[in-house]
Amino acid sequence: MAVLTTDQKMVLDMVRAVSREVLWAMAPEYDRTGQYPWPQLKQLAQLGLLGMTTPEAWGGAGLDSVTWALAMEEIAAADPSVAVILSVTSGLPQYMLNRFGSEAQKKKYLVPLARGEWIGAFSLTEPHAGSDPASLKLSAQKVPGGWELNGLKSWVTSGGQAQVYVVMARSEAGISSFIVEKDTPGLSFGSPEEKMGLHAAHTCELRFEGVFVPEENLLGQEGRGLAQALAGLDSGRIGIAAQAVGMARAAFEIAKQYADERTQFGQKIREFQGVGFKLAEMHTRIAAARALVLEAAAKKDRGEKYTLEASAAKLFASDVAVNVTREAVQVLGGYGYHREYRVERYYRDAKITEIYEGTSEIQKLVIARELYR
């Protein structure tokens, strides 16, 4: 791990303790019931963890991206559902508001988001526009005083729970970004999707039927929405990669402990090469994934372009998460298939990291393109 400053160590120690005390115990129950984890989010908000990288002037903690990535790893190790909610609200809406928003928009929306009084959501994907966001169809028709939005958005994390939605829609000038409040007339929400994993991180469809968005809620310049969204995804991918590392690490630690306790044929199973080699490879891949995440975060902190590094980190870390969690299930054998040991949940949760905020295939396209820039 990178050499941390005293302040970074203090933050990380605090996040690690809170994750274990506040998130770890209830994570299986939230996974079972699918209840949105408002109590946990409110406790994390009181500690300033819902706006970690947002500047202090706008209600956040003003932390650097390296600290944020390490904190996201710790939170994901305890409860991946909470981690993805935090990653989205801070890595996308807050990032975009801080970078592209007006002072009035920051006062009205960024401050309560950074303080954790509100949760933010990011609305780009549509039923027929996933990996190809440029083909989105949600329309933004100019009307007196603003725009009228009509259409659908899908797979919106925290949909129906978040108070603020950054929405990409097709206006006359192209794709533009709009800030939409939850209670806006004409905006409705589908039921939470029944997913393989991340049960407590609600995902649903958004329906826009004559939704009026006032002029002052255009985010940045009209027609620049897709570029803004892609910039937000660069930031968000660091969070997702860190989340993947956290899941992998948690599953590895369970497998490592189990291998030291379980005996077969008169010896601990960690002494069998078949198990020992699995643990060795798991450890190595997790360390490599974390290094890629921290490299991307460090470049972001230095103000350098980090598209390549963010995509590489997400591509590799998500692959590590899926493979390490699968191998953890294998190390535990039949117990790995049992919910009591948690590794099956990390396995289910890990798969989505290869899909959302850009599939692994899209990350390869991005990386290949960036290599020649």
C-alpha cells in the first residue's frame, strides 16, 4: 500500500472502525430484506463520509481521492450495498455539481448532498441506451422558463430514494444535463429491481411524463451533457474499482481464516498446495488491483488526466473481485455456499462491478483508445 500521511491514516482508521461497528453486523440482514440502509447512511453522514471529496466550502470533508478510494475499500469490505450508494452520490452527482455547477446550484444541491442530508443519483442509462449513451432518447423540449422532460431512465442506483437526480436528456443543442428533484410533478419511479446482488442498494426505472425543469437547473452548458457524464464516470470508476477491491479483500480474509481453522486428513487445509496456491494468488491480485486504484486516484489528485488509469483500475479490480470471491467460495467448500459465511454474498455482489459504470468490454475500448492519445 502507498505510504500514507498522518491525516490519511487517521481518516482510514476511523472509517475502518465505523465500517466494522456500524455496517458489518447489519449487512446480511439488509441483503436478506432488501431494505434501503437509511440508518447506516445517516450515521456515516454525521461523520462526513457522504461528501468525502467535496470541498469544505460546499459542505464536504475536502479529502483527497487517495483517501476516498481507501475509505471506499473499507466500506465495501463491510457492506458493498452501502459502498455503491456512497460511490454514486459522491463520485457522480457531487463531482458533477462541483465541477460544472453554478454557485447557486452548489448552494442549493451540493451542500445538502455533501452533508449527507440528501442522497444523489445519476441518470444516464435507458432501456435501449446502455453502453451507447449517445443514443439516449429522453427528450428535453424547450418551454417558457425551462424544459419539459419526457421518457425513461433505467438502472438508476438509489432511484426512488435519492432526493436529487442528475439527468442526461436530448435537448435541441444535443445531450444536456439537468438537475431534477425527487418530488417534481410528472416524475415517478418503478419498483426496485430484483437483482443478483447489492439488494440494499435500490435500483429502479425513472419515468418522466411532462416533467418541468426550470432554466436554472440546467447543469453547465446546454449540449455538453454527454461530456460531463463521461467526466463523472472517470471519477466514479475509481470508486467502483475501490469497491471491488474491498469485496475481494473481505472474501479473501474469510477464506484465509477458514483455511487456518479447517482440518482435513490430519492437517490444516492451508497446508495443501491446492488451497495455499489459491490464497497466494488471491493476495497478489488484490494487492495489484489496489495499486491500480491508488495510481488513478493519485493522478486525479494531481490534476492530471486519468481516464486511462481509471478504466484500467476498474477493468482489473472488477475481474479480481469476481475471481477472488469465487475462489473464496471454493476454499470454504459447502460452507462457502451457505449465507452464514458471507462469501456467497460477496460473490453475488462482485459481479455487477464488471457491468455498471461501463462494462469490462467498454473499459477495454476506452483503454485501447487512450493508449494512442
